[in-house]
Amino acid sequence: MEVNKSNGGGISPSEFNGRSEIAADAPNAIEVKNIVKRYGDFTAVDDVTFAVKEGEIFGLLGPNGAGKSTLIRMMTTLIPISAGAARVDGHDVARDPNAVRRTIGVIPQALTSDLDLTVEENMNIYAKLYDVPAKRRKEAVEELLETVDLTKWRGAQTKTLSGGMRRRLEIARGLVHSPKIFFLDEPTTGLDPVSRVAVWEMLTTIKAKRKLTVLITTHYMDEADRLCNRIAIVDHGKLVALDTPEALKASVPGSNVIEAHFEHPPDDWEVRLKALPGVTSVQNQSAGMFRVLTSNGSGTTTDLVEMAVVAGVPLKTLTVQNTTLDDVFVHYTGRQLRDELVKAYTFVMPQSPGVRP
Ligand SMILES: Nc1ncnc2c1ncn2[C@@H]1O[C@H](COP(=O)(O)OP(=O)(O)O)[C@@H](O)[C@H]1O
Ligand SMILES: [Mg+2]
């Protein structure tokens, strides 16, 4: 695959495809069995089981509070497991945490690079922390800074970098001890679309150069869709679906989505849309805006237009698309991830101290 390192060509998120083939018989890099995390009476992670194959990019997709960070913290030895077990690179996380720590790289959700140090100092301090021998350290720092396109910023103080550059520095820093398994918790949250694609490209480039398994959490549908070999959808601490993006989309009844905007539709419009042949579900997204899943895109489009003409309801816009991961999310959780995010972010106002977006 051609990888445009600097994203100078301005690839949009929808044009990116970073997925490579994974052999069906590849060994498991991560195995999580019936894992549970309880905080008092509250169960943050509820009996989750999955395995990640060597070389895979595996995505945990879910809204805020789903339990993604808690899962990562358990797999990376940072918090104790309440019940169940996790193995990382063959080592039991609870019994042999040090062996696990040696084999993994972790990028936590919050930015953690030291603002007062330069880019290169941030790299070196981590390499020393991980006991990387001096000669190897120099090589690794050079190679990684080049990969994340920060060579010319090596002497810059980290506080002068943009959010996207800091994320790239942290990705480079997290790889300085050559881990086999890389955990990234929402690495692109808050970045603009160009910086997000740049991060995806760097991960893909690094994966092409090193033998690396990646577990990434995200609440971005397109990120999961473009980057991940397989996706586990988590909601309220439970795993609700797990498969390739294609298989997840195919598992949703209805293969086409019609988005239609009507002017002043009558109250029973949703019911009438649902009754059209082939229609499997209808969501009334906002005033007059309906999202219709159907197994027969062209047939339903014709029926829908006819129904609107006969009823005298003006049709303002109409689009027909294939099923997206948004539809998959709605199918398995009963609501939209986008709505959840809007709510979550509306809730977190800049003035509210101590609330983490
Ligand atoms: N240390 C903690 N004590 C109590 N509850 C927690 C703690 N950490 C996380 N939680 C709760 O567990 C749930 C999952 O949180 P988290 O794993 O951070 O979700 P996500 O990363 O998917 O947004 C949330 O409801 C959160 O409030
Ligand atoms: Mg989180």
C-alpha cells in the first residue's frame, strides 16, 4: 500500500484504507476471558471475552463511559482485574505483570509528553526509562522521529507543538523500546480530520516496518472502519458485537440507507415509512429528517417518493447509501453514537473543572 507520510496530498478520512491482510491461523497476541471490573456496586466492564491476532489492528468502539479505558488499563497491568483473566503475548496479566510490561507500549488517553522538554528529550527520557542500550536508543529515536515526521522539530520544546504533533511524538515515544503490542487509548480524539489521517498513516507505516499488534480505542466510526481489521463494539461495559467492519455492516438487516428530508410530514409518517416493502427500520432523526434502512434501495426509493407525492408532502432532499458503521451501532445498542457524543460534549462545558471529555 502507498502511504503518504506527510499527508501533503490531503487525504480525507473517507479515502484512507490502512488495513492489511491477517492470516486466519495467526497466533493470539491478546486473549481476554470473561474479564470484569467492579468499582463498588458499579460494574464498569462486564464479562468481556475476545482475542486479538498477531499483526492485527483491533478496535474497541464505544461511547464515553462504555468501559474502553478500563479494559485497556486492565490489559496493560495498570489496574487490578475483578474477575476473569487476560493474557498478553502469552503472559498472564495478573500473575506476570512485569513480563507483560516489557512487551507492550501504551499511549494513555490524556496527553502525557513533558511540555518543558524538547521532542528529542521526551524520546530519550523514555528510552532510558525502558533501559534501551545507548546505541540502539540513538537509532530508534532517529528512525521513529522520521516515521512520525518530526525530525525537523527534534529540538523544539514540546509546548510549541500542535495537538496532532504531540500525539505523533507520543506514538513515537511509546515505540522506542520496540514493543510487540501497542495499546492506544483514543489517540485521535480532539484532532482535526487532517491530523487524524496523519496519525492513521503513521500507525500504518510503523506496522509495515515492525511486527506490531495494535489495540486502539475510539468513538469515531470512520476511524474504526478505515483502520481496524476487526472491531469490538462495547456499550455499558458489555461487548455487544465483534467482527470485521464489512461483516458487521452485513449483519445489519437492510443493505441500503435512504436519508429523506420531508417538509411538515404528518404525525404517522414514520409508521407509514416503516410499512413500505423492504423497510427494516426507520429513525426520525430531526424534524422531517428520516433515516430508512431497506433491503431494496431502488424499490423503496420509488415507493417513498410516490407516497410523498400522493400525500402532498414535499420532499426536500433524498440520498441513498450503503449501510455504515453508524447503522451497525444503532442496530446493536439501540441508539446513535453521534447522539451520545453530542450529549456528552454538551455536558462537558469548558467551565466545569475536573470533568474529563
Ligand atoms: N476509578 C473509577 N472509579 C469508579 N468508576 C470508574 C472509575 N474509572 C472508571 N469508572 C467508570 O467506569 C465506566 C467506564 O469508564 P471508562 O473505562 O473510562 O469508559 P470509556 O473509556 O469507554 O469512556 C464509567 O462509567 C466511569 O465513570
Ligand atoms: Mg476512555
